[in-house]
Amino acid sequence: SADGSFCVWNLHSDGVQVVIHKEPARRGSGPCSVVKWSSEGGRLSMFAGFATGKVASYSLVDGTMRKASVASVGVPVQSLVYAEGILLVGCSDGGLRLISIRDGTYFTPDLSLWPSVNNKSSPGLTSVNLSIMGTKKGDSGSCVCCTGGEDGSIAIFEIKRASRKS
């Protein structure tokens, strides 16, 4: 909703709808622009992005939604994708933010920023997708990311973990 409120329903096969969470409007929270669900490791988590630049995580435990973390990326959020402990946030300034997640729902204090990922004109990122490959034990893996911009541009790139020199 435009006031930042949203509802989460449980839709039963018989058509019954049960509200399991109603996020109240908060002064200055702005519209909730995107939500994404994750069902990793037997846990159901939800991530929400807001026009104010806030990102929030929630966990569903015993039929109740609980807010776990909140972070600010500084600019309006337009898209989100979550995979294997990584939340990528596509923003209106054309930047892509990476938030590391621990225990399926909690944000770490690290925040990485890649500005202008689609091109120098920095169109807002309306779509972001992520594929993680090679995550076997001892393999650092690689992430392939695709973003779509407001101007119709598409960028495909690989995200690699920086190696640390001792």
C-alpha cells in the first residue's frame, strides 16, 4: 500500500483466507514496493522493500510473522532477489546493493554497492535475478546476476568474492 502497510494471508484450498500478519502504516515509511519469499532450510522468510530505501526481513514461525531485521539502502527500492544467504536490492538510482543474510533472515552489517550496473545513465533497476553455482564444500562458487533497467537495458554479469591476501 502507499502508506507502507501490507497484509499476509494464508489461502486454504477450500477458499478460506486467513490474515496472518498485517504490517501497520508507519509515518514516513512510504509505499511497500516489492516483496519476495524464501523457503530455505525449512524456514519461510519474507523480504520487503520500500520507496524510502528501507528493506525489512520477516520470518514465519508457527503461523506468526515476526520482523527480524531492517536496513536502509538510502534510495527507493524497486526490486529484490534472495538466494543462499544473499539479498540483492535493485534501486531507483541504478545501483545494486548486496545484503548478506545470516540464519535465513537476519541482515549482517555489511552492505556492498555496485553503482550504475546497467550503464552510465543509471536507469532504475526494475528487475534483478540471481543464479548461484558451484557451492560444494571447498568451492567458493560464483553468482551470475541479471538486471533490467527502466530504460529497457539488460545487464548480465558475474559476482565474485574478492580474495583476501594474507
